[in-house]
Amino acid sequence: MLNPAGTNYNVPNFHRIIVHGQTTPMEWTKFTFDPTKNAPNGLDAYGPFSWSRQKVALN
């Protein structure tokens, strides 16, 4: 894989999750690790990892 600086990385089993900055409403990403799961590569899970967008409740 070629990164933005042009360096070539050779990292086996690497999966990238992009977290966007400055969103309205404010959000954060919740990551979960469950070693008993083996989810296929998807939009919200990969192997033992899963993630979801969480909205910040501003009062």
C-alpha cells in the first residue's frame, strides 16, 4: 500500500478506518473488540473489531 507521502508499507492484516474531523452534529467513533467474533470485512466490522458513530448530546 502506498501512503500519501509515497512510502511503501508492507503490513499484513492491516485494515484502515477513516475518522472524519469537524462534523456537525459532533460525533465520535466507538470501537469494540470481541475476541470470540470473526466478522467479515464490512462497513462497521472486521474480524474481532466493530465500530459505530456516536452522536454527542449537547444540552
